[in-house]
Amino acid sequence: MTEADARPAPRSPYEALGGAATFRAIVDRFYDLMESEPSYGPLRAMHGDDLAPMREALASFLGGWAGGPREWFDANPGRCMFSVHGGFAIDAETANQWADAMARAIAESDIADRDLAAQLSDRLTGMARGMARNVAA
């Protein structure tokens, strides 16, 4: 038996993906892309001037959603990302921009289990695209 065989398997996707540090890195890269890439302009414009609170909230939400600490959910009882974003005019373009920036951030992350990283990206892409509504221009 090797040392790797003796270690217990991670108990949640949060742990398997690398915990808080990984989710923080993904979220920071996501918002860095949103701020630096002109192609994400419409998405960036929806987020106001100060992204710091959103960086904290998204990292906390994603970590809890993946099985980690539940601070975001404890602080926002009865809320989900759909209800938080209900007042925003999210159309297919901005939903796709969000999904693309998040997929890039995950792809560029230092996650050893690339299959699990791809699953995370797929789930978040579905979530983002599920928020799109037909919005009158």
C-alpha cells in the first residue's frame, strides 16, 4: 500500500478541488478577466464600480455550493444566485459572457483533477445560461 492509497478520499467537491484557496483563485481570475477583457464589457457594466464585495460573495457562494463552509448561505437564508440576480437584465449575451469568463478562470486554475474542474465549469455554465431571459433592448 502506498502513502497515497492510505490517505482518505476527499469528502466533497470543495475539498477535491482544493478548498478556499482554489475558489478564491478562480473568482479572482474571473473578475480580473471581466475587468481587463473588452469582450466582457456588457457583463462588467452590470456589476457597478466596486467588485470587492462581489469577489467575496462569489467565492463564498461557490465554496459553500461545492460542499465547503456555508457562510454565504447562512448570511443569505432563503436566497440563491437566481434570486440575487433577479433584478438584473441578464440576456443571452451577458449570460454567455459570464459563462465564458468563468470557464476560462477554471481552465486556467491549478486544479489537479481536470475532469472535476470540467464538471464545475459545465455546471456553472448551465447555471449562468439558466439566468438569461428575453430582455427588451
